[in-house]
Amino acid sequence: MTSTFHGLETAARGMRTQQAALHTTGHNISNANTEGYSRQRVNFGQTEPYPAAARNAPQMPGQIGTGVEAESVQRIREGYLDQQFRGENAQSGYWESRHSSLERMEELLNEPSDQGLSSRMNQFYDALQDLSTNPEDSGARAVVKERGIALADSFNYMSDTLESNKADLSNQIGTNESEINSLLSNLNSVNKQIGNVEPNGQVPNDMYDERDRLLDDLSKRMNIEVEKMEPEGLASDVAEGKVNVYLLNGDGERMQNGGDDIKLIDGDSLDHRTVSISEDSETIGDVTLNWESGTGSAADIDIKNSPGSLAGMLEMHDGVDAEGNDLSGTYPDLNDQLDQLAHDFATSFNEQHQQGTGLNGTSNTAFFNIPTDTEGAASAIEVTDTIKNDTDKIAASLDGNAGDGSNATALSNIKQDHFDEDYQSLIGEYGVQTAEAKQMMDNSATLRENVDSRRMEVSSVSLDEEMTNMIQFQQAYNAAARNITSVDEMLDRIINNMGRVGI
């Protein structure tokens, strides 16, 4: 038989276990709005019955239960949904960074607008038309000069702003590099703490949540895979272990260096990589991954292979993909097209202008200064000092006769032959690129949110459910307390009343 006080211990275990469940429920309710928090659950288990199975166990009709205990406090999390979310998060980060840069470029083109390049060109065209009908009018000549200066300034402004935006993007890339290194350092630190706690039988649920928050943040910047390791020592059955973090390419495969998978976090050595991006002003996609401890070999990779916000920024900055192929819809691409547009227009304009004569009979005069090569043409184009200093040298005439404005007419036609179609094509191309990037950004964000919603269905706190649990555990606690009262009454009868008959 069990001891006289067996019932008290059984009921006390019930109270302690229900109390632990109530504490956990309170913890869940308190963190209902905490970002990244995973709800926790107390796993109940029966305690060993009496008598224990043994050769010398007393003969009894059956084993008597000894109550319940809280075997573990487990967080509710679905690893598959986490990995799926991080893959979608990387795609979303890539398209967000690409769309952000394309929006800035589209704003720079600023069409249709009274201040845009197309408007400046139209004003220059109108001034040439006026000059063709009044070739000897000094006022019309002055307007052509000023409109030409304004047009050149528009080309200069667009080129300079484009370079400024590219420099801003370079600074963002540097900031992203620092943030990635901070995330990797913090991840490794949490990984170490988890590795120190688990072998003692503890289950650091809140540390697991912190680690997952950091992993989610990192996954927006680069594509990663998280591999959980077997817990060590006397770890609980629900311990999740340390993690290895691998760098993935766009196909979801582990990137390699020298035939070895590239780890960002090594759970065995408790070491982590640091990201060092090339400072080359033209191409900065080359990244070196060093171990923080200084041991092990460095990995030189092109991070554009791993989709994420960092890859998106680098593609927009460099204008090439990981294989070195030129990409459309990037800062270098727009800069090249703008240079080509400025060079072709100014060269054609100069060729026609040099065929005419000015009021003073001068000929073979260039209207614009422009580099021989297309590179840098948009930033360098300007009206020549010859024209700025003497508008009589604007070659409005072809034959030099008074009243002849035929060359001004020919000059105005260059807008249609060497500008309109090319510039409209450029605007259209970037409009399409921006619209496509926005659509992909929206689609990837929708996919990410759908996965996150499914993830939250599993791991987030439902206040309705927690309130139900609280009532359930409270009633069980009260019942266990009532059980103690019943046992106490029984013991009181035995201790204070048995053997007192006739007294």
C-alpha cells in the first residue's frame, strides 16, 4: 500500500503543475504583441506509478498513480514554415531594393514635366523655329543660346544626379554590410548562449525566439539556410540545439568555396563570418567572407548570386549580374544611355551647325562642346564659349544670304531625328522596368505575408485560446486544492477521532 500521505503529495504535484501552466499562460499573454515571440506550452506527463516495476515490488491488484509533473516548457514553432518564409523574405528584399532604385531613376527622368529634359529640348526646338523665321533678330539668337545652355544644363544635372544617387546607393551598401556583420555577430553570441544552457537540461525558449528574429532579419539581406544541430549533454527532449547557417544561391542550393559549403555561422566551432565588400568604385559585388576568429580559409564570392536586398543593391550599382552580364535598368545602364543620347544629339547638331554660316559669315563653328567618346558626354556637354560670347556666330543660314534661316530649320529637325524617339524609348524602358519591379515586389511581398500568416497561425499568441487555457488550468488547480482538503479531512478523522470511542 502507499503511505498515508500519498494523496497529499499527488494533489500537491497537481497544484504545482497547474501553477506552472498558469505562469506560462501569463507569459504568453504578456508577450501577445511582442514581435517574433512564439507561444509556449507546458507539456504534462504522468509521474512514475507505485509500485515501480521491479522483482521485489509488493503484490497489488494494480499500480497506483502518483500524479502529474511539468516535463518541459516548449515553444510552438514550425521549422519548415520558417525556412519557407526566409526564402520568400530574400526574394522580397531583392525586389524592394531594385524597385527603390528604379523609382529614383524614374523620378530623375521626370517625364512628363515642365522641368524635364524633353521640355528643355522642346523649348530649344521652339527657339530654333523662331530663329528660322527671324535669322537676323538678335533677341531670337539670344534665346537660342539660353535655351541651348538650359538643355546642356539638364543633361549635366541628370548625369550628376545619377552619379549622386549611385553614391548614395554605395553608402546604403556599406550600411547593409555593417548591419549584416552585426547580425552575424549577435547570432553567433546567441548560438553560444544556447549551447551553454542546453546541456544542463534547460530549454531557453526566449533565446530561440531571439535567434529566429535575427535569422529573419538576415534572410531579408541574403538567402540563407538554417540547419539545427543535435543538442548536447543532458539536453531536454524539446531542446532545439545550436544552428549552422549556410549561404544559398538563387536556386536554393548551398554556395561553395573550394568544394565546401559556405557557412556564415558554424555551430561546431561557434565562429561566424564577417562580410567585407570590395571598395572598387565601379564594381563592388565582390565579397570576402572571413572567419571572425581568424582561423579557416576566407571565401571570395560574388554576393549577387545570393538573392536578397544586398544583391539587389549591388546589381543596381554595378550594372552586371554575378556572371558579368550587363543588366538593363541599372545606374550604369541609364548613365550609358544618357551619355549616348547626349553624344549623338550634340554630334549631329554640331555637324549640321558647321555646315551653315553666322551673321558675320563665319562657318564651321561648333555649337556644343562634347567629348569624342560617349563616356561622360551627358556630364560634359555645354555650349561653346564661341557661341556664348557672340550669338552672331549661330549658323542659322546655309547660303549666307540675308533672311535665310534654312539651317536653323535643319537644326530644329535634329530633335526629331536624333532625340525624340531615343528619349521616349528610354523613358518607356525605365517605366516598364519600374512597373515590373513593383509587380515582382508586390507579388513576393504577398507570398511572404501568406507564409508568415501560416507561420503565425502556428506560433503566435491567441488571447482567446490563452484565456480558455487560463480558466482550464485555474479549475484544475482549484480541484487539486480541493483534493488536498479532502485528504486533510480524512487524515483529521484518523488522527483526531480514531480510537476515541467512549472517551
